[in-house]
Amino acid sequence: MARKGSLTIQIAGTDWPTGAQIDGQVALRTKKQVQSSRTWVALVCEADDGTDAEGAREWQAWHRDEVVLAGDQVHPPGHETTLPFRLTIPPPPPPPPLPDPGSGRISRFRQTRAIKSHQKLRRRYRIEARVVAKGFDLTDTVKLVVDGQKYRNVL
């Protein structure tokens, strides 16, 4: 909805280590009056769950940190504002619990293979921002690289 305004996430860089804090701001510019009910920014982390029966990639969210930047507001035409935020990159998700190899349910080889597979698990990270407005939303997304793992958009 560029005719009503724009929303832009501004951060320094796109590559961070686990545990890093990301400081940034969301810039809002309106062309027409915008009546918003909420403005938020979120860090979304997903892991590749493999493929489904049709061979399509499946991603599961394992972390979502949403910060509300503003509540109900009316922004007049030509209004420009920036809203600061801080988000923290979480550690990777823990591996799923595995049965004891001595129980006969899983061999030591399969247990080691499962752990190595989890360590190579593809993850993707992004920051999303949204102004929830009456009749429409303004949005922006920034893709991140965390610990050298590039975001891949697999559709």
C-alpha cells in the first residue's frame, strides 16, 4: 500500500552471531491519514523440518519475539516518525530428546546420525514490522544471516 504510506526497517548489517542484540528502528512515512491500532516488530526464527509428502519444504517456527512499538495512533498525511527497537538472537533450538541406545529402540549409530543431522539443520531468521491500520497494513521484512547460515526462501 505505497499510496497510503511506507514502513521501513533500518538496521546496521545483516550478519550476527547467536546471542547478539540487534538495535534498529522502524521508519513510518504516511502519504494519507493512517489510523493504526498497533505497530510492532518481531524476530522470527524457523527451522527446516524436511519435506512433506509432495516434496515441499516445511518450516517450523521455534522462536518469535514480538515487541509492540506503539498502540492506537492517528498519523496525519505527511507524517514521518522512527520507532527504535532492540531484539536478541536466541541460541539454536535444542535437539529433540532421543531414546537411550541401551534400550534397544535406537542404535548408537542412529543416535549419532540424528544429532549430526540436527546440527546441520537449516534455519532462517527475519525481522518483520507491521503497522496494523484500519482497512490495510503497512509491512516490511528484513532477512538475516545468523552464525553464517543464510536465510533461504524456499517456496
